[in-house]
Amino acid sequence: MTATAEKILVVDDEEAIVKLVKRYLEAEGFFVSGARDGREALQRISAEEFDLVLLDIMLPGVDGLDVLREVRTSRPSLPVIMLTARAQEADKILGLGFGADDYVTKPFSLRELTARIKAVLRRCRREDQVEERPVNIGDIFLDPVSMTARVRGNAVLLTRTEFRVLYALLSRPGRVFTREELLERALGESYPGYARSIDTHVWSIRRKVERDPANPEYVITVHGVGYKGSEPRKP
């Protein structure tokens, strides 16, 4: 273990899973801590610096989605990978809609899990290194370096995924993106069959940045294709 090993918090109420994942990831060079429930996880995240959180949805007390909501409020740039025993597409989309960076369905391969963790961490490191220009379109200002957003002069909290989607659209206004393209921009990878999860992100983005989400000015639906960013309509 090196002093620069990336630090991961594994949150699962099954002790055997925490121990198994911890042992495997430490062999891969990570520093790993465990938490058994949502409250402990939130306390640890508040008190310590982690590079990534591996978070089970089904937790006693405060469940994983509640933890994710709180993390996205207090630490919006902290990468989170969700673990779920539910195979339904809706659960995967729901987790991503709350701002998860990825998801893995139980039972999972430790090799696949490690590959997903490394991919998310690589993507975050690339984002830290890439110099992108701020975008100012109408009422919206986006700074990709600090990942901050201001709408009509007020700070707006976007999840990491929401920010990537909105930045992709507004940095190239008028360019039509398919859902698959936006999913790849947001998550670094396009997951076959889950492009519709972008609709969840767009719904959340519109609630946060549009004056009237039902009649959006900035994030425009292109029926049968996907979305485009647009200059606001003239008054």
C-alpha cells in the first residue's frame, strides 16, 4: 500500500461483502474502509476525505438513495458507484437520476467491480486535468473547472452527471446529441439499453435551471433523436 493510494468507502450492511471487497481492492492497491449503514456512511464522509464511495441501495435506517441525496448536496463532486440487488431497469435509472456515477448489480464479479471503480476514477482524474472554458448562455453560467453553476445570478447545485449533460449541451448550442452520446459524455461510457436514463437527468436539470420546465428555453427535446442546447428565446 502506498501513501498515495486512493481511498474508497464501501457501504454495505452485509459484513461478508464489505470484507471480501475490502480484501480484493486492497490487493489492487486501494485504501479501503467499510461502513455498515447509512448513518455511519454519512458520518465518515463528513469527517474524512474519500476518493470514491461504493454504496449499497438497501441499507438499514437511512437507505442508499437517501445517502446519495445527502452526498450530492454536501459533496457534489465525490464519485459514487451504487450496488443494487434489484435487476429492474427502473432501479438502475433511479440511482443514476440521483447523481450516481455508475452502478453494479449484485451478484457481481470482483474483477468487473474493480474495472468500474478504476474507470470512474480515471474519468474524474481526466476532468481535473482538462482545461475547459466557462460557458455563459443567457441566464446560465457554468464553470467546468470548479463544476459550479449559476442561474440568474444564483448558485444552483447540479450533480456531477447533471453538470456534464448541461455543459455538453450548452457548450455546443444547436448541436443535437443522441441519448447515447449524452450518456457517454455524462458517464464516460454508453451502457446498452440505458440511454433513457438521460431523460431522468434532463428532467432534473430543467427543474433547476429553466424558468418554466414544461416550456424549456435551454434544454430542448428533439423528438426521435435526443436533445440540444439552445440560446434562450428573445423576449
